[in-house]
Amino acid sequence: MLEGKVLKDFNDKQNQLKNYKKGQKFKAEESRYKELEGKGFVEKGKEIVSKKDKQVE
């Protein structure tokens, strides 16, 4: 998963057209995040690690 800030308002067609406003945080699977990053909707994302993944270490 990647997470970053929204650069331009958009409606997420893969999430029931949920509206994201500039400045909000957005997180998604890497392929989806990269798609939106390439279109200029989100900044370069940072990888996030879930608590579940941390317990495995």
C-alpha cells in the first residue's frame, strides 16, 4: 500500500466515485496509486506497513 496527499480533486471511479479533495490523504494498492500519480492526482506516495505485517517480523 502507498499513501500520499491529493494534488487535484477527483472522484475515485474504483471506490463508488468517492470524492477526494486537494490536501486529503489517499491510500491504495501500489498499482492503483501509481496510476493516479501518473495522471497528476496524487503526490509521490510513501509505502505504509500495516500493523499485521509488523507482527510477522
